[in-house]
Amino acid sequence: MPTSYSISGFPEWSPEQRIIEKKVLEKIEESFRLHGFINIETCSVEAYESLIKKGDGKEIYRLSKEGKGEENLGLHFDLTLPLSRYVLERRGDLLFPFRRYQIQKVWRGERPQNGRYREFYQADIDIVSQGELPRHFEYEVPLAMCDTLKSLAPLGVGSFSMHINNRKLSEGFYRALGIKDVEETLRRIDKLDKLGPERTRGILEEVTGKEESLACLDLAKIREKDGARFEERVREVCDRWNVKGRPEERELMEEGAKDAESVLSALLHAGFEGACIDCSIARGLDYYTGCVYETFLKEDPGLGSVCSGGRYENLIRTQKQSYPGVGMSIGVSRLLSHLFSKAKADRLSPASVLVAVWNEEERWRSDEVARILRSRKIACEVSPTSAKMGSQIKRADKLLIPYVWFPAAQGSEVKDIRTGEQVKADPFSWQPDPKYAADIIVRE
Amino acid sequence: MPTSYSISGFPEWSPEQRIIEKKVLEKIEESFRLHGFINIETCSVEAYESLIKKGDGKEIYRLSKEGKGEENLGLHFDLTLPLSRYVLERRGDLLFPFRRYQIQKVWRGERPQNGRYREFYQADIDIVSQGELPRHFEYEVPLAMCDTLKSLAPLGVGSFSMHINNRKLSEGFYRALGIKDVEETLRRIDKLDKLGPERTRGILEEVTGKEESLACLDLAKIREKDGARFEERVREVCDRWNVKGRPEERELMEEGAKDAESVLSALLHAGFEGACIDCSIARGLDYYTGCVYETFLKEDPGLGSVCSGGRYENLIRTQKQSYPGVGMSIGVSRLLSHLFSKAKADRLSPASVLVAVWNEEERWRSDEVARILRSRKIACEVSPTSAKMGSQIKRADKLLIPYVWFPAAQGSEVKDIRTGEQVKADPFSWQPDPKYAADIIVRE
């Protein structure tokens, strides 16, 4: 991928790559809107204290100013924490359940390697309720994300698999095993993908004990597309490790299993064959309390999850009231690194017409044609030079602008430089080929 | 203006205000694209040294990280400096003249008062050449901006005036007066608007001497819509202060006057009656070398300039090659503060249909209707609750969603809740009223 890193870790795209990025962002947004999500934008900064409370302090960019030193502000590292503040501040004005989407840059001061960026786009949807959050949202959000990723297929996002787990299942199982620090266990299970079973067992054992670490890994092995078979395998694992648990732990497990199954079945029903329950999905963040999701591209699983999230019960709350939610986030920049080598733009300028200029004295004539075309929403550029026609056409050619317009006092002509066809044309009525009329087309 | 400043100086909008902001950004972008500008996005940071070289050090946010202290990075305070770096880095790949637009947030740590924001959107166009920059771009860029501001008329941007000056005119005049520090004189003349003539004369005198400060102010008084009259007034001022100058100074003045006039005449010719030459326009930035522009709303001149820029000869250069350009920038957030009280959105959700749910067991039926409508690009939301129909309709009502869909095994019906009309409807063929079919409409 031809990435420029003139500033280490802060990617910057060529104009052509930007066309692809923009198209991806537009498609994502269009899908979010079709699903009735409402847009908000939060400011780029948060109080530094709240950032370090939820995030990794070493990765957070704090702001400072000459003569004033450090400010109590840092750049946000995700869009969930800002959403949480936004909802609490405006809880008197928002209509709940609040369906919001948010597409913004976030910043993380990670070591810039393995395709990790320090500045990247996230595209989030969340549904936040006041009081109770109905369960159906736990499939509605991943379903919307499946639709969204599917809408990117023409740009080169091929098949993907969405992996579902439920924190209640893991938590019930861990508790029944007698594990005390459930959160830390989840955090370590989350490394399975990166470290492999052997090393994960090692770090698990420090928290859970030896036998329990093996049981945890055994549960994490379950990956099923069939609800009944999934339940069976959970029972097998419980039997194998003699996990009985108290009634409330069993209930927690059963609830978790049932919730994961109903998401699976909704996704399969909607035709997303890539859905599965995957008990290794833990998510590193400790605020998730129900279903959790990760999504992998079939063609490039090594890229990691491109769309993740989950349900959170207690992230957003006042002393009196909780605002449970469920949300997912597309890592747009990560997805892009997959798409740049596949998608192509059909032209490099929004202009579909280059209006030629015969000589500088008659430039007004070309300006006039451009003015009329633009008033009819046909994008165009007036040739920067009145040098010989060949060099004017060359510019159109290089920018892949399909038409060159030759103005004249009477009887303008327009040439399709791809076919060579040249016809008489009136700027008040001429129409470009529909495929060149609208916006730049991007395709795999 | 109902602005939230939960973090001082960093504005954040309500969902409804965001609809307006988004529409403004979209309209601006559409206009930039109609004029054949190519989009780029640069990263949010620049090397700290280059930021403090060009900007006000006290206003620049520097980044730091826990355990690592200050980084050599700061947040950009405009989009011109990033453009300059971008062009130099990619000069081998870009096609010149490079017409680019860029719409991004910028950050300035000013005292948050007088409607000044610390984080705000700028929308820039620039045309950058390699070697020579033809003069016609000096009218093409402000003309594109006039078209752009005009396209915002339906949102409440009323008449505006674009004020043109030329640095060469001022510089020639100052030099002919014997003033040594031309840049500092320009910087101080730039305060005229804020300080008034008396106090400006005071600070000018420190740089220019007494008599000269009066002459500078006399020149700055010229504001003309008529090219011939403008020339006459410049001559009158020169005569009054006995400004003769050497041939190269006179030539500079004449060139500047001529360039300003040709921009004026292009804008007037295109129907922008608000165009004028205004010799008080100086622009605080020292890199401008030719025409400079500022734009004021007739209804709210106190807002200050909402769209400014100019021509720069030497901002972008290598040792061997210069890349002169001309650019202008819309201060979108400033414009918004004018529009929020005027523009209104016709609905508060992108959804034009709320699909009702009879009971949770039949939610799948509503999901199915939604799936079909979305596949036909009709945005919808499935009711979050299956509670009594009145409360479901109330949600549509509050979000100004025009239609409520009542699914049924046979014969769905859809109700226009504004008119009360209810008709049988098939999700595969039903069409909403065209005005509700597409995106949210925002109007004054």
C-alpha cells in the first residue's frame, strides 16, 4: 500500500486514494442513514482525566500550550467515551432510544507499526436507551453493520464473518469455575488471537489457576454456526471440566447463550452466512456486559477485526439512571488498507468536462460555458492554459476527465476523449453520458 | 445561539444543529466539486517547529504523551500550511496547476470569547501552480467562492460583499512613501476594522512616521465598485500626499491596481453585485503577494470575514522551484453561528418511515418490511417498542418522521402522520412523497 508517512504514524493519502476513502465513508454513512441512525459530531478533545480513566494512558495525546503548559485536555481515542459524555449532558433533550452514528477521526499514540495508525477514522453506530435496553437491539446493530459492510462489496470488501459471543456466558462459566477476577480473565482471553493457545494459557494461569486456564481455553474453542450444536458443545465443555456452578451462575450462562443464539439466528435469517458464535471473542474493553462482536474479512483475516462492539449496561449513567446501549465501530482506516489495492476511481477530478480555451482574450467565453454547465450541476474545469490544444487535452487525459469542450461564438463542440467522438453541443442542453454525469465512480 | 460548551471553546452541536452543519458542509463541497477542485485530506498534526514558524505560538496546541513528554507535533491551525507540505512532498506526482479543496477541522487555542472557537471547520480551495501562476486564477478562485456562498442562500446566507485588494498596490504605495517595514505596516493596517482609524493611526505611526501613517489611512479609505473611479481615487491619494515613487514602485502600484480591477470586473460580470475593491483589506498573514480577499455578510457584518484568502508567490517552494498559488477559506463554524437561528430541518432523523411493531413475537415482520424498504433506498427505523400504537406514532411525530408503516401478513398499510391519510402499501413498490424520499431538507 503506497502510504505516505511524512509524519510517522499519521497516514496521508494521495488524491486518488482519498477518492476511495471518501467513497467508503459515503457508503458507510448512506447505510447508517438507511437504518435511521442520527448523526452527531463531538469535539476532538475530552477532559484528560476521563480519557486516562478509560484508555491506555501511554497512548493518549494530551494538549499543551506555550507559556501555559499542559492543559486538562486530550484527543479522544474512540467515539464511545465522547458519546457517553454527550448523552449525559443532553439527556434532557434527546429522544430515547437514541440511535446515533458518528464518523470521525480518533487518535492513539501507539507505536506506528503493523499497519497501526496514530490517527484514523472510526464509523460508529450505537443505540442508547434510558432505563431498559430491549434485547432486539443486540441483533439490530450487528445486522445494520452487516448491511453496511455488504454495501461496500462493489469497492472490494468481499465475504466477511461476524463472530458473536456473550459476556454473560463467559462470566457465568468463569464464576462457576471459581475464578475471581473475571475482567482480567477476559482481557487475557482476548489475547488468544495474537498469542496463540500456549502463551495465552501461560498468562491465564496467573489469574485463574492451571486447571481453570485449560477450561477457559476449552470454552474459547467453541465456534459454531448451528444454535443447537452450540448449546451441546457448551454442555460438553461444562461436563468435561465438571462445571456445575450455583443457580445464578448457570442462569447467567444460559441467558448469555440464548442471547448469542438469537443474534446468530437473526443474522443467518437475513442471509449473512458468515455469522457464527465464537466463544474466543472477549473484546479488551471492560464495559461490555452482553453480546460482543468482531468481524473479519475472509480474504484477509490477518488484518484483525474491522468492525467490533458490544452491549454495555453501565458505561453511561448518572447516580439515579442508567443508559444502557449497544454499539459497533468500523475501523475505516484498517478497512482501507485492504481496499487501496483493489478499488479504482474512474476519474481523478470531480470534473466531467474540461472547457478548452482558444486564447486568453477569449477566456471569458470558456468561463461562460463553465458557468452554464455548473448551473446545470455538470462539474467542469476551465483549461488553466490557452496553450496548444494538444496540451489542454493532455490535462483532461491525465485527470481521466472524459469530455473536452471547444467553445465557439456559434456551435460549440464537445469531444469524448475516450471514444474520440466529437459532436455539436449547446451548454444549456448537452448531457454527458449518465455514467460520467454524477460523481466519480469507484469500483473494484 | 444554543451552543454547548461543556469543554470551553470547543463547540458541540445538538443533533438538529448538526443536520444544518452537515448540509452546509455538503453544499460547500458540492460547489467546490462543480468547479473541478480535487479533494485531499491532510493529517491533523504538523511538525511543531513549522507551526510556530507560521502561526502564533501561544495559540498552537502541542501534543504530549505520558512518560514521553512533549512530542514534536502540534495540531494544525489552518489548512494552508498542511497544503504547502503536501504539495512539496508530492510535487513529483501531482498534476499542476493543482486545484484542491480541503474541508477539515483546525485548532487555535484562542481565548474562547466573541464567538471565537478553539476547534472549527475550514473549507478551503487553492490552485497551486509550478513555476508561473496565471493571473486568471486570481478571479477564478473568488468567483468559485461567490458561487459557493450563493449556493448557501436557501440555508439563510443572504447577500454578501466580497472585498478585493492587492498587496502590490499597498506595497508600491508604502515603498513610494519611503516606508521600510512594509509587512509590519500591513499587519497594523489589518487592525483598522477592529481598532478604528484613530487607534490604528497610533500604532501605524510607530512604524511609518506621522505623515506617512495619515497617507496609509487615506489609501485604506478607498472602497469602489467602479474600476475607473477607483483608479482616479488612487491617483487623488497619491497627489494629495505627493507620492511619486521610483518607476519600479509605480509599476508595482499599477500592476496591483490592474489586477484588483480585473477581479472586480470578473465578479461583477458574473452578477456578484457585492464585489468591490477595498484598500483597507490587508490580511494579517505575511505570505500574500497579490490579490487578497475578505467576505462579509450584509446582514451581519460584525461577524467578520466569513471567507478570506489571497495569492501567495513564495509560500510553497524548494530551493530550485516555486509553487505560487491562490486560495480562499470559508470559516464554516463562523458562518454556522449565523445560520443556526435561521435554517430548519424538515425532519430530525434520516428515516422517512417508522415501521410499527404489533408485538415482539411479530417483530420479524417489521424487520422484514424495513429490510425491503432499505433495499429500495428508503430510510427507515423499526419501532423500538411494541407498546401501544399511540406511543409508537409519538416517536415518529417527535422525530418528524412523516410515515408510519403498519405491517400485516396481507395488506400492510402506511399512514402519513402529517395529513392523517392512510393507504394500503406494498414495501416492494410503495414510494414516499418525493420530498420525503431523499435526504433531510434544510431551509431558511
